[in-house]
Amino acid sequence: MKTLSDWPLTLLTESGSSADPQHFIQTYTKEGKPDHTFQLSGELKDLKFEPRNTYVDEDEQILVTGYGASNGLAAMDMKTGKLLWKKRGSVGIAGVNNQGLIMVTDSPDSGASAVKVLVVAVGLRDGKEKVKGTLYEKEHNLPAPSDMSLALDRDNTLFVQSERLTDHRPSVQAFEVPFG
């Protein structure tokens, strides 16, 4: 069992043989009673639950987490168990604000891979993207977005913790995100 979110409480459970386990998502009410259980089958089998890329929105009841072998993202409706959208390419979640899910990506929906890493606001339900800015580092030392630990504060400052590509030294950088 793995806790995906403590508010609302959302668990990832497993049953069956260790060679071919079946995975389930279990949600709970505010009172702590079991609510919905969804088996991860079909496209949902490709969900990847890592601490830096899993987010549960309390208001919209949407789970966003890693997807596929290419470090993408996907969103699942936690009321119906349906996959709402998926994104391929290297993606990292920074947080959620009034713009939507804030992510960092090098492969936006607008086309080919971006030369620089982009900050993108994504609609939780529809997956529609709005590019909000570019992460620019003069030495081009930023790793792939899926290798970053990201945090967005209330003042729209994006913090990036990662290792520099040139010397493998840890770094923390702050970027101002232009929301408006």
C-alpha cells in the first residue's frame, strides 16, 4: 500500500501474485470512509506514482501523476476512474494555482520538443496548455524536467532543485513566473 495523498486520502493498493499484481486506487470521504475503488487497467496501467510527480486536487477530485515510459503526465477523474488526458515527454509538476496545474516541460503540446524548458499552465480537466514562460539558465545546466524537484510559492516564484549537468553538483534556483 502507498499513500498518494493525505487530503483527500488516496491510496494505491495491490493484490494478486507478485509476478502479475493488480493495482487499485482507493479514495476516502472526509469522514474517513471508503469512497471509490478503481482498478488500474487499460491505459491506467501506464500511470507511474512517484513522489515528485503525483498530485491530488481536493476540489476537482483529479489525480495527476506520471505516465508512460517517457516521463509524461496523465490526469484521472477520481469520481469516475476515467483517464482525462495524457502528455508525453519529460514533465515535472510544480503545483496548482488559479491558472491550473503548473508544470515544467521540454515537450509542449504545441509541437516539437522545446529548445528550452517551458513553464506551462494546464487545465486539470481538459489538459489544455498555456505557456507561461521559459526557464533560462545561461550555462544550460538544467536537467530534464522529470529529474527536477519543483515547488511554486504564493508569490509565483518557481523553485527548482536539481543537479547541474556539467559537474553533478546539487543546486537550487528560483524563477519568477509571469502569471496574469
